[in-house]
Amino acid sequence: MKHLQDITADIGPLYPKSEATIPMYSFDRPATILWQGAYEAMRADGCTHEQVSEWLQSKGPRWMLDGEVGDKLEELGREMGRRCSAAAIRGTT
């Protein structure tokens, strides 16, 4: 998929670089996918790069994640866990 503008480098790490309790291979990837999608949808709806950047740095994303969007993401995580359980039990990736 071609992005209008790849904002991966602008997003930065989800947490400061420190020793993770549960280090994961692709920990930042879900956040990158979510925010890249939000960026692209807002640009497609006519927002400028500056408007999207300002919104992403505001409390707006937090308010959305505290509501229905957060519930949907949590359910997506549960579904992913259910799909991956068998492989984890077998010790395969």
C-alpha cells in the first residue's frame, strides 16, 4: 500500500527506550499501523499534514482510545490471542 506520507519516523517509540518487561519482536508495529491509518484517513478527508499532526499530538486520540475505539482494539487483541494460542502452546511461531 502506498502511503500519502509515511509518518513512521514522526510517531516515535511508544515507550522510552528501556528494558522491556515482555520484549516483543514487533511491539511498535500495531501502533504504527493504527496511527498511519488515522493519518491517511484524515488526509483523505481534506486535513492538512499540520492539522493531522496537531490532532495526533492532542488529547483527541486518548479520548477516542478511552471509548469505543479502545474497546474495539482490545477485542482485536483478544481475537489475535485466540488465533495464536495453539502456536504458543506448541512453542512455534
